[in-house]
Amino acid sequence: MTNKIVPGQRGRPRSFDEAEVLRRAQKVFLEQGFEATSYEDIALAMGLSKPSLYNTFGDKTALFERSITNYVDHAREQIMASFTTAPDLAEAAKQMLLAAADVYAEPDKPSTGCLLVGTALPGCAQNEQLRNALSGFIASLDADLEKLIAERFGADVRALGKTARELSLLISGLLFSLAVRARTGVTRRKLRKAAIELAVILT
């Protein structure tokens, strides 16, 4: 979606892509944290004036909340897409964790991790909307995984002696464990290695 700041609003009229602004804001918040990030930092990263940014997204908290919502939507889509194409549960979990590792870390750079675990989680104690977004994402992920496991991997469920619900919680737990590891700044190579080793628990 492209949003155009019309003449008469404060600041310079400017056209920009809201989705791209949110993507860049996510990167700034993830790298610097919510508290340490100023509105000036974000505006500079966007190449926008503060009034233009404010008129579209509101204050820093409102922009952060929009960034989190956008991130949740895309993260859930990526995770579930990687989970649905594997022939068995262990491979599905491995592919999901490898996909997450690639999201959490760039090649040849220290990984920064997940915006939810790395930045939103610390703010949950003070911000109810962030807490609801994070808990909603976890609940939705668990429910989707449970449904897929029950429908596609019934033989694996029986072989492992667990319920689909128990396995969905285990797999989402592995995902968030990987996010924590990523936040420590490990390389993508090490993160992918950890993803493969974590998935072994389902073999």
C-alpha cells in the first residue's frame, strides 16, 4: 500500500510505501530495542521527516505496535508454509526451524533474532497490546500446528506416543528456543546447525 502525505499536513508532502516503512522500522527496533530507539532514528532509517512519519503511523509506541502486527502476520505465514510440504513430522519441524534460522540471521552477520522474542517480549509487562499480540501469535501458531499434525502426521503422532497438542507445543517451544539463541548473535551457520539438532528430538 502506498500512502501519500497530502499538502496541508505538517512536514513535506511525500509518497512512500507503508509496508516498506514497517519493514525498516522492524529492523531498527530489533537492532536497537524499543526503549533505545528514538523517533529520529526511525525517521532517518526511513528517509522521511518526523511529521510525515507521525501523520501516518502516530507516535513511537503506535508505530511499534503496527510493526509487531505486521511482523506477526508475515512470520506466521512463513512458518506454516515451511511446515506443510515435508513428508514426515521430523522433517517438517526441521524445515520450519531452518526457515526461522534464515529469517533470524543474515549471511556473514551476527544474528539479531526474532522481533517478538527480542523486542516485543521485554515490553509486554508494560504494554497490554504488545502482550496480546504476542500471546495471540503463540496461541494461533500452536492451534495451526496442532491441526496440521493431526491431519498430516497421524502415524508420527502414534509412533511418538504423544497427542497432536503435545507435539505442537513441543515444536513451537523449539522455535522460540531458536529465537533466543539467535538473539545472542550467533552466526547463521551455527543457528542452522542448532535447528537441525533441535529437530532430532522428533525422530
